[in-house]
Amino acid sequence: MDETHREFVEFCNALIAAGSESEGFLEQFDAFIEHTAAHFNQENRWMEATNFPVACHHEEHDRVLAVANEVRQHIEKGDLFLGRRLLEELPPWFDNHVETMDTALAFHLKKTGFDTETETFPENETAPPPACTAV
């Protein structure tokens, strides 16, 4: 998870460093969306495999991707304003997301013994029962 988070930061930094030319920025933005979708899908798989309560975490992933795809449409038309604005908002959002939602997920993965490399549990172990959630 930490490596994927470092890559996310690298993609954000590459976007920030991208020139003002909309085509080059769009290519960088597409790479960012592709990486982010893969990153979120990975975490979503882990949550589902370990019976981690996914609702809020998964929904937050979906919202970020929806916003990124909407912003992409503006960038494609040559309007970089929203793309640059999103880059101002991503770092504080990401820091909060990692410190809250991803930290809880990492703790859960470690507690259950889930191997994120193989996406399996140790031999002879299965996913824990679903966690209790507030009603």
C-alpha cells in the first residue's frame, strides 16, 4: 500500500510539473487516472476479500474517479483550469484519506494476516466474518 501511495504522489507531482500545453497535460492526466483507478481497485479488492466494511471507503474512491473523469473532459477541450485546481485539492484530500481510511484498512489487513502481494490469507485461513458496522 505504501508503494502505491508513493506512486500516486509521483503522478500528482508529474502533473504539477507538466507544462501548460493541454496535450501534454492531458497525457499526464490520463496516466494519473489510469494509476488511480488501478490503485483504488486494488484497495477495493482487499476490502472485499477481508470483509472490511467498504461503503464509505469505496464511495470515496468512486467520487474521486468521477471528479477526475469530469475534469478530464474539460482538459480534453483545452481548458486546464479545473485540472490545475484539482491538483491543488488532491494533496490535502490524499493526506486525510491515507491518515484515516487507508490507515484503518492497513491495520485490518495486518490483523487478518492478509497478504497483499498474493491477495490471499496464510494457509488454512479464510476471511474473517464481516466486521460490525453502525446502524
